Amino acid sequence: MSRILRLTKILRIIGRYRLDEFVDREQLPALPRFALGLLPWRLHAVPDLSRGARLRRALEELGPVFIKFGQMLSTRRDLLSEDIANELAKLQDDVPPFPQEQSVAIIEHALGKPVTELFASFESTPMASASVAQVHCATLHSGEQVVIKVVRPDIESVIREDTALMLTLAKLATKYHPQGKRLRAVEVVSDYELVILDELDMTREAANTSQLRRNFENNKLLYVPEVYWDYTCRDILTMERISGIPVTDVETLRAKGTDLKLLSERGVEIFFTQVFQHSFFHADMHPGNIFVDATDPADPTYIGVDCAIIGSLSDADQYYLGRNLLGIFHRDYREVAQLHVECGWVSPETSVQDFESAMRAVCEPIFERPISQISFGQLLVYLFQTASRFDMEVQPSLVLLQKTLLNIEGLGRQLYPDLNLWDTAQPFLENWVQQRYSPQALLKRLQRQAPSWIEQLPQLSEAALENLRQSRDSGRRRPVHAEASNDKREQGLIVARRRRHIVGAVVCIAAVAIAIPDIRQYAADIPLASWLLAALGLGLIWPRNR
């Protein structure tokens, strides 16, 4: 019954805001088309608004789950038109708190003790409330000031019901919207369901927070609050209470004499450090989750909270993304096109020349503007939009990265309108590419792979011996009627090949050995007899010219 009532409410809001106009009604079967035309709520439609504004207002009325979905959807500028994406970006997740008695009951049930025993003090009135959880302040018996994030009661069932209805609407949109297949509405809703359900697990957010804190330990760029694991479980997250200035409070930052230029540049540096050095980035860095420690105005530090959504890139995606961005910086559209094909972001059958031409047509008008006026994040959006014409499947990690970059760049320009993101990003990426192929980096990768190589050594030696046998057998199968000179030359080639095989096997073994920590100590512990036997064995199998 509740689902029927919820569906009725959704239909009423669809009618009031004329959302049926987003669907090509002519493509609908006769019965649904007739039903839409008779919706009584169409008679009480809202005043004339743009389609983006109507969609935004409808999501606001539908409640927190739909609001959060709209926020997520606003980041998919590769799928949405500009007007709709801009309107959805205005959505605010400001939800009334649930009763404090319920909050206390959830904490006591989760941690097994009354709040009076758990904390020296506890503020029952929440300091903030959102769609998934609300936050209370408390003091531990040891004196630390903390905040406690409590998941809303029964929110999971609400989310599952609403996302089930969303999925139904998405299937209809996919079938009957003129560009339904390109929009991939079902895929978007499914991804959203996974993301929002993950947000309900506070231990996951706590683990993300701890990892991010470790990544920036002793780093002036970003401070992440400490997690108190003894007071954290699936429904409860307790962490250090921070004090800072909201990043959007530019007036207060100016009044304190904060170096806004440095602050905006550090925001960009944080992004690239997370993506290319850590491959672990905060993917929800909207203004509500970022504060500034301006204790030293000349050396400000960002404070990041709410690490529920984290993005990461594989080594391959990380490498290709960095190369793609550098290609854009250098306006080398041929390389960008080739990289898209090489890394599998577009079909191998894609014409590199056509893709290059499309990229040039998009990027060149942008580059004609002053560099300080170019939105790097928007350029990335255009890149994905262009690639979608070539059937590019945008991966969730890249979507999160795009969203994060747009947030960071927007904040940076709000703090310092003349922010030149390119001056910060280009040297960082060039240094990253150089460091990636430095001897030290190669040695580290070699050390990481050494254990697996050691496991493969028996197979490697067997393969080497098999190659030797094949070489020997091929030498025995020489034609008896060959001329003497050809016979001798062939024998020489076989011997040389056998030598290369042996040398190659020895080099591989040596490479693995070098990568092993404390190899000198291991070598010193090997008995002399073992070295002599190894040398004798190598001498016996070493091929000789006859």
C-alpha cells in the first residue's frame, strides 16, 4: 500500500510540473499516452518555468532521496543538456532532523551503553541534518571534542523503495525518450543506488576518512579529522570535531588576511595529489564539506570532512588520464585521440583522424580565450561529451573525477577569480610523468612485483630449458644435403640463440634478486658449495661452437 501511495504522489508531482514533456509522448503506447493526457494534476500546473527549473522543483518536493539523486545527476554533464545540469546543481540537501530521542536510542543500541556513560557530555539537539544522517556534538571522558554522525532510522527501506520507483521511471525513459539509450538512465539509477546504500555504512566512511588522513599526514595542504573507532560502527561514526571557516565565507577569510591566491592554488594541488600520487580522492568536495584553517593567514590549510564517496583510478587509467590532460595542455589532439583508442575508452574501430578533428573543433574555440578564463573542468566535460559521440563508455571513476574537478575549480575561482589552473596543473603533471619513469619509481614497481616473479621462477626455468631443447632439436634436424658453409652458419645461429636464452633467463633471475630487500644478506648466507654447483651447472649447459 505504501508503494502505491508513493507512486501516486510521484504521478501527482509529474503532472504538476509537466515532467511528461521530457518524454516523447508520440512514442508511447496508446493507453499510457491517453492516461498522461487525463492526469488531473495537469490542471493545477505550476507557473511557467524552464524545463530545468521544473525538474529541480519536482525533485525537491519528492524528498531527500530524489534530491540527492538530482545532485548526483547534475555532475553527469556528459549526459545532460547545459540548462538542466545547471538547474540541478542548485539543489540543496537541507532536511529536517529526526527526533532526538530516536538519535539517542540508535547510539545506545549501537554502542551498548547509555550516552551518559559513553560521553562526558552529549548535545541532543543536532548541529546538522542531511538526507542520510544527522550530526550531534559530544565530549569524550578523555576530554576530546567529537561529532557523532547517526544514520536516519529506516532510511534504507525508504531508499530501496524510492530507487525501485526511479528504476521503473528510468526504464520508461530509456524506452520512450528520444535519446533514452544515450542517457543510460537505468545505468545511472543503478549506480546511484549503490552509492547511496554505501553511504549508509558508517564503517566504510570511517575507513575512507582514516585512509585520507594517512595520505595527508604531516602535509600542510589538507587536514582530515581523526576517527574514534571505539565509538564507530555501521550506524554510528564518531570523529574529531574541527573548527574552521567555511570555504564559501570569503568575507571572513579576507578579513583575516588569508592568502586567497595560495589557498585556491592549494585546492588544485590537493586534487592532483589525490588523483595522481595517491589514486584515492575525495569525490564529494562540495562547499559544505570543506573548511579552512586560517590560524596562519599566510599559510592556510584546507579541512575536509564527509568522506563517504571516494574515487580511485587504476594504474592504466591514471597513466592515460595524465597523458590525455597533457595532450590537451599541448593542444596535441592526435595524441589525445590515439590515447583514447589505446586505453580502450573508445572502440578500436574508431577513426583516429575523425576523433582528432572532433576534439580540435571543441577545444580550439576555448583556447582562443585568455588562459585564466578557461575552465579546465568544463573542458573535461566537453572531452567526455565529444567522446560519447564515438560510443565512449564513461567509467564511474572518471565521472567522479570530473565532478571533483568541477567542484575544486569552482571553489578556487570563487576564492580567487584570476586562478590560472593551468599554471598549477601542467608542471604537476609533467613532473608526475617524469617521476613515474624515474629509476627509483621503476625499482619500487619492481620490488612490488618481485614476489609474483619469484613464484614464476620455476616456470621460467622450465620455459628456458624447453627453448634450449627446441633449439637443439632444430639443430639436429638440419638437412643432410646442405652445403658446408650453410650448415656451419646455421649451427652458429643456433648456438647464439641458445646463449641468448640462457643470458635472458639469468638476467630475469638477477632482476628479481635485486628487487628483493636485503639481498646482500641473503647472498652471504648461501653456502659456497651452492655457488660452485650453480657455476658448474651454468658451464655444463652453456652452448659451445663445435
